[in-house]
Amino acid sequence: MMSIVNSVAATPAEAIRSRRSVRAFLPTPVPRETVERMLDIARHAPNGSNIQPWHVQVVAGTHRDRLVEAILAADAADAPGYDEEYRYYPDEWVEPYLGRRRQLGKALYQLTGVAKGDTAAMKRQAARNYTFFDAPVGLFFTLDRRQGYGAWIDMGAFLQSVMIAARGEGLHTCPQAAFSKYHRLIRQHVPIPDDHVLVCGMALGYADPEAAVNQLVPERAPVSEFATFLWD
């Protein structure tokens, strides 16, 4: 398996191929100027009619730490009243998506030492999301909920642009829909307008190259499996 490296991705192709969801970060600080530079690049993402629907809240330092502490406490207590703002996954899984999901889950749990059926260990691993996997910087991405489906497509392009810009700085990321469950709690710490939906969070920092979980490299389907060419 390919090892995680924190070197700068010199080309767009290198940035895209080396991007992955990192689940263990070093405590090395990330300068605010670096994050601002990334967002300045990402703002050029394509979007319909130039509406630029994305909004970003960045947390670091004590702001991040207080938020993490609050979410972990609520999650550990299984506090009621928390649910996702939108449904990310389908109600019923079908192939090939179910098989791919199971394959990834199996590989992830093997690397983190979580045994099959160990619900307590699974919960602890899931809670790692709410620490941003120890990354020093967290980002929250929101959309005005009055926007249509097109804005969600635009947000996807923006998210990818942020992650690719991060690789250009030698940084890694992990987009995290898991934060949606605690959107009400997050709003107590982050000024997200009521008319915005929390799309996801994102961990940002330097990947821990020694962490076993960062050796996970999900298998991607070849072009022949998902593309059809009607080409004379």
C-alpha cells in the first residue's frame, strides 16, 4: 500500500491521486495564511450562474477544542435530540455500492484493530470523527437551504477544490458528513445562520505517516466499469 506523505503535490494529477480521507493527523500547527490561500484558490470552483453558494466556518485553537469537547460529551452520553439535517446514504443499499461500502469498512476496521461485532470499539472509532482525527484545523461547509439541488453540485466542486488546494500545500484532509448529526450543538459554537444547512465538516492538517489507519487506500473502479463511450 502507498504510504501517506506530506510533501507538496506538484501537479494537479499528483494532487488528485494523492488525496484521500486521512484519519490520523499530527499536532503540527497550520498557519491561518495557508488556509486562507487554499480557500482563495478553491473559490474559483465551477458553479451555476456564478452564484457561489458555499460558505465556510474555520475553527482552530481554543475554538476547535471547546467544540470537540462538547460534541464528544454529547456523543458519549448518547444525548437525545440530535439527528442529521439531511439523509446522506440511501435507505436501502444495492450492489455494487453495498459491496464497496462493506469492503472499505472491513479494511478500515482491520487497520484500527476493531473486531467484528465489537460495538463499543466501533463507537469509539466513529467518535474519532468528532476530534477531526486530531487535526489542528476544522472546517464546516454550509449552504443556504433555500437553494436547489444545483447548489449541492456546486458545493461538491468547491469541496474537491479545497481538498486539492490542500495537497498543493502539503496538507491532507478528511471530509466528514458525520458532523451533520450534531448541527444543533455546532451552531452553539459556530455562527452558522439558521437558514443554512450544515453539509459537512472537514479535518485539515499534516497526516501522521506512522498511523496504520493512514495506510488505507480504497480501491477505485476502472474507467471501463463506470464510463460508456459512444464514439465514432
